[in-house]
Amino acid sequence: MNIDLSGLRDIHLPEEPALLPLAWGWWAVLLIGVLLLFGLYALLIAVGKNRRRFVLQRLEAIKNLSGAEFLKEITFLTKQVAIALYGREKVAPLYGQAWADFLNRHGSVHFSKDFVELLEKNMYAVKKGLTPHQKEEVFRLYKTWINENLKRKD
């Protein structure tokens, strides 16, 4: 049984398919992926704006408090923002001058030693309180720091 194969033509492989143009299904997958990424980005921006709006509303509510309650609340809010942005391990143990140094490193406003002394003297004082000028200055410093850091992290 001898079979003569000499009359057969050579076998030619077909051309490899080209990368482009893609089939319509791949275009749909790419479009859905881009839309999902855009939606995620928009969601992250909206969450950041809502967080900043919430914090600024809290600040305005704190502004109406007086005395030691004002200092406790505004320091607490600032520490909450710092923990959310920089981590609990770094921020939670800070107080006094170490807290002021941290705030100075992470913002353009300057919290002086006089500021720290003012906070320490008045934080838990029952009778003493801040003068309206001191209260306004504390509020301005903390508000500026919070605004800068929330914008930086968005």
C-alpha cells in the first residue's frame, strides 16, 4: 500500500488574526470598564466633598460653644480629622507640644508654644475661659488646618 502524496500542495497556515479592529464585544467591555472607573472616581470625589462639608458644619456648631467645652470639642474634631488622614498610630498619642508640632508639620499655620500653653491652661478650666479674641484665634487656626488637610487628601 503505497500512497503517492507528491501531488498534494504544501499546507499553508492561515494568517494570525489582527489585534485591531476589535470585535464589538471587546469595545463594549472597554466602554463599561471606562464608565466604571469614571463612576468610581466621581464617587470618591463626592465622598470627599461630603466629608469636608460635614466637618465644616461641625466646626460652625462648635463655634457657638463657650469656654472649656469649645476647646475640648474643637481639639477633638481636629484630632479626629488627623486620625482619619494620617492614621491612629501616629496621631492618637500626641498631646501638648507634640500635638502642636504635628499640626505645624502638616499645615501652613503655626501653632506656637503660647498657643499650647493657652490650650493647656483653659482645656479643663471650669471658671476660666477664653477671651473672644483668643477664641476667634483658636477657631481660625484649627479651621485653616482642617481645610488645608482635607483639601490635600481629596
